[in-house]
Amino acid sequence: MNQTLGAKLSPDLTGANVEDAGEHNRAVVLRCIHRQAPISRAEIARRTGFTKPAIARIVDRLLNEGLIMEARRRHGLRGQPAIELEINPDAYFAIGINIDRDHLTILAVDAVGNVRARVHHEKRFILPGEFMQLTADAISHFQRSRLIDDARLCGIGLAVPDWLGEISLLGKPDAYQEWTEFDVRTALENLTQHPVFIENEANAAALAELDYGLGAESSSFFYIAVNACPGGGLVLDGNGHRGAMGLSGEIGWLPIADGRDGKSQKVQLLGEIFSLFFLYDFLAKHGIEVSVPQDLLTLDAHGRRLVSQWLKEMSAHLAVAVKHIAMIVDPDAVLVGGRLPIRIVDELLRYVHEHLDSEDTNLPSLHRASIGEDASAMGAAAMPMAAALMLASADVAQRTRSPLKNMDRLNS
């Protein structure tokens, strides 16, 4: 067997047969190229701990399979310029779907995360039947237009909020309860011959950041999603962490003490006061109608002042959340993303920083997520891609076997 990996790069391989170890080594090298590309063979050997002859054999195999390609030569160093390796974008394609209470986004993504096609519907409370029809239409469009190669389609990923159809929301129609009885996994499997993967939408957004965003700089972070309802995802040591009950990152259940009247400390949940829908409702109470995130960028001076007022109030609660996350999880960073427009996220973070003690060096760094409103759909596509490229096969396989906590009800 080849030289073993260090503890940071590989799980225990005790009991693995030669074939299993070979596949594992192949996956480790592919993962290294995926995360660090462009990268030379010598750099792969240094990062993985494999011998150079072992790397040469594995790389030759990956080249022959068409999964990677020799991209360029790196000049400016001593000796012969090093040939750098990258993932072949056309090696595989995946479809990522994100359904939420206010939109449906469907992406066709290649092996390096390039979005080859996008279908987006800005509509509230899409019912299961319409969801399936719109999804089928989008996939058919991708195939007819040759935007993806169906022979290289490795699967479909779905990012969906927990408790879809159950949580009481402003304006939610009674018919939306249909989601609690809808078997979404079986419906998607009947739509395609390809594998189907399902994950919570905030976890999926965190996976997108890990694979295509700030994951290159931080291997442990907490992702806060500002969507129709708030959500959170946790990444630890380069892997998504769902928790024993699949509840890891559910920041909407964080208790918040509200003492604005100066007398009492009314305790609410963060999810009961902080979301896009609550921002829309706050503006509506002041005579300003907003129904989609982009409307927030077209407000007049009065509307912008109201948005700032709401952001300042919410920033105090988010600052408390960041401190709790720091004490309990101790990540490198906290990222704030979701469907809130970039400019408004930046304003929110400015206010949050004002509530944080600049002298407290134990706090994680606070950043705007690098991937925008399509992060959940990108993360959904990343799941079948990871399985096809064997980037994290054990973790992905677990996600396919273990449905979301609310999927147990949806599939009952």
C-alpha cells in the first residue's frame, strides 16, 4: 500500500482491502485537486503525504478517466516549469434545486462549480404539484438546449427548509400544508434515472461556501442564512456537520431577550423576529410595500432609513448569536449570507461589529458569504458532484440515507 496519510487528511484505514485503499487514495488526490487547483503533482504529494510515484500513478489514472486535465505550466521557478492540474469542468454535471417559501431556483452546474444554466421563479408558497412541474420543465430545458450532457449528469440535489409547510408564516395559505404529506424524494426519483440527494437549505449553502467560496480560507465556520426564515449551517474541519439529530445550526431557535421597554426582558426566538419576511412586514407597517429582495435596493431615502433602523435593531441580536457561537462551537469565522442583497448584508455587518468587543480576540471573524442568493442551490448541486468525484463519499452517502428531520414526515 502507498505511504499512509497524516491524521488530518485521512480517516483510519485499518481493515481496508487493497482495492478500498486505492479508491480512497484516488479520492484524496481528487479532493486535493478540487480544493487547491491549479496544483502541481509535487504539491499534491506534499499536501497528501503520498510518495511521488504513487501520485504519478493516481494522476495518470484520473487523466485517463477525463476527470482532471493538465491546465498550464507554472513559470518563474527553478528547473523545468511545473505542469498544473485542474478538475475537468466537463467531467460531470449536476442539477441543484432550492425550494423555499418565496422562490424556486434550479441550476445546472459543471464539475468546477460554473453555473451553465439557471431557472428562477420569484413566487411565494409554491405548492408541490407546481414545484414538480417547474422542475421538470427546467431539467427538460437544460437537456434540449444541450446546456448539460445527460450522459455525464451525476445527479440532482435538493435544498429545502426544515418544517416546510408546517411553520406559521405571514400570508401562508392553508394549501401550503400539502408539503407535510408530499413525498418529495420519491417524486424526484420518478422524474429522473439519476441519484437524488436532499439537504437542509442552510446546510447546503454552507457546503457551497466550503467547496466554491471561503472554504479555501477557512475549514471551520458557521453560516447564517437570511432567507424567508433564518437558518444556519455548520462546517467543522472541512466537513458539513449536521449533529446527532440533524439540528446543528438551527439558529432560528436561539432565545433572544428583548428589553427595549427598559423594564422587562421578553424572551423570543430569533426566528420569530429576524428574517426577510419580518423585514417586509416591518416596512409594510410603515406604508412601504416590498415583496422580493431586489425591491430593497430601489427604495427612496425614507425607505432606506427604515431598513437601516430594522438592521440596527437586528444587529444587536446577531451580535449575541455570534458570541454564543464563538463560545460553543469556536469556528474560524461566521458568515452571513442568504437572499438579503449584498449591500444590505454589508450594512448589517457594520452594525453587528459595533456590538462586538474589539478587544475580545476569542471571537471568530465575521464576513459576508462569498456566494450570493444561489448558495443553497449551488450546495444542492455540490452533493451529487461530491459523490461522483468521490470527494467526500462517506459524508454524501450518509446524507442520501438519512433524510432531513422533516423528510421523515414528508415521506411517511
